[in-house]
Amino acid sequence: MVDSKFIAVICISAGIAGILAAIFLLFPTSVTSGEYGIMVDPTKEKQSLFIMARVSIENTGALPLTNVRVNFGDGDILSLGILKPGQNIIVSPPSGNSLQYVIVTSDEDIYVSKAYREPIPMPGMMGS
């Protein structure tokens, strides 16, 4: 016979794991390697007639990142050059892109691959 306290502990643990997974997937995180770091946040918002997509990229490290490249998939690649510490840029994928994922790389062994996320619609905001 299974104890009810054991079942309660399992349910609570599963709930906490679900909440942590949701937080990790819904909010951008930074990838760091020594003095180099980068935050990549690709988002897409479905509007009534079109999809608005953008990728926010920020150098979160203490040193510049060189030869920063954004691969939007479908053969669409954008070279950004140097990204200074603290610099944040927002780029848009080319029209017609499938908007599946983004890969950002640099000469400092930075490699970040992320799927586009869809922000939760807020009442009163465009597209909601």
C-alpha cells in the first residue's frame, strides 16, 4: 500500500519541476564561458495578418566578442562583427524565413542554439 504522504511529496516535486521548466523556457538565459558571455532571445509574435519576429543579442561578458554570426536557418546568415561588453542589439530574420531556430556563434567558442519562443499575449496588446 502506498502512503499518502509519499504521493503528496511526488506531486509537489513534479509541480516544482514543472514550474522550473516553464521559467527556463519562457525567459532568456545567458551563456557564459570564462570572461565571455552572451544572451540570445529569439521571439515571434503572431499578429492577425503577419508574424513579427526578432532576435535580441547581448554581450553579457567582460570582453568583446568577435566575428559574431547569426544563423536564422534556411541558409540565412547575418554577420554582426564585434559585440562590445554590455552591447545589446536586436535583429530581424529575413522575410520568408521558417522561424524555427537561431544559432549565434563567435570566435571565442560561443555557440548558442535556441528555438523561437512566443511571448504570452497580454490583454490590450497588439495581436492579443
